[in-house]
Amino acid sequence: MAETYRQQEKRNVVAAFDFDGTLTTKNTLIAFIRFTHGRRRLFLGFLCHIHWLLMMKMGLYPNWKVKEKVFSHFYKGMTHEQFILWGRSFADVAETVLNPQMVETLRRHQNEGHMVCVVTASIDEWVRPICERLNISRLIATRIELSADGRLTGRFLTPNCYGAQKASRFLEVYPMRQTYLLYVYGDSRGDKELLALADKGFRIKRIRKNAN
């Protein structure tokens, strides 16, 4: 016999939130590069990669490869310690672009005692500090590769946590899917596969704000 709604509610509940465009109102990769390198170097860096970006938009080159190229351009060779410090400092910026409605939804889940996690294609080091401020202990994000001497290689250690990878990485952390009720909040095609796993999935309309 099928479970009743009341029986479902007695199961553990997990609430999974996308970060960029869901918990925030803008793409934090661009915001982070701007924070660490300034507007001019951000513009010039993206200009150097315009052909790859256009190929990605046309579906001729993978999203993750373009993202890795851009990331490498700005951060390859720097120390992990410096990158972590930038991520912590960036939390002040990230806090200003949080989506208040989604933060309220997140708080409701926390107040109900639900397990809350963020699942994002953004990089762990600049998302984790804002997660800590929001009292979110579980973060599933793209992780970066380090050299033997602790410097960024410019490559990703894990596949870009986007699309099917979001669902795969989520299930690694939360297996036995039948044992919990899953809420998912996302705003883009990168959340499609994770939303498909949900008992209750919510496609969020991104809030548009003027640039600072």
C-alpha cells in the first residue's frame, strides 16, 4: 500500500539548496573574481576567453572546461592559504547578495529540524564561509586540485558539480533515497537532475539586482 502523506512526513527530511541564483541573486564566480582581481582584470580575463565562452553558449564546448580555463587564468599558482583567506573575506560580499526569501525558507527547514545542505557548482572555499554564517554544516561543491607544495594547479579535483554531477554527488552523501523526504530548490538547468530526485522540487525565479 502506498505511503500516506503523514507517513512520509515521519521520515527524515533533507532540504537541498542550489547556491548561485537560488540562495544568492547573482553568479558568485564572477563576483569572486571581481572581489579578488578588480573590475578591469575581470573584464580582460573574460575577454581572453571570449571564444571559449561563445563556443560554450553554442553547445560546442563543455561548460566545465570553460569554467576550469577561466578559473586557471585567475588563480593558478597561488597558495591555498591565500585562496582560503580570500574566500573568508568574500563572505561579506556574498552576504549582501543573498536572496532573503530563500534564506527565510532555509531557516524554516532548520527550525523544523530538517537536514539542510547546499549543492553547488561553485568552489568550496568561497561558499563554505557563507554556509557557516547560515549554520549550514553540509556543503557539496566543486573542489580544486592542489600541487604538492600547496598551490592551486588551476584544475578541479572533482568534476564540476553541475547537472548530473549534482545528483550523483548528492546521492554519495545521502544514499538510501527511500529513507528520507527530499526538498530541492534550484533555479537553472544545472539543477534539473537534482530536482528530478526530489519529492518536492521548487524551480526558483532568480531575482535581478543592479550591479554594485
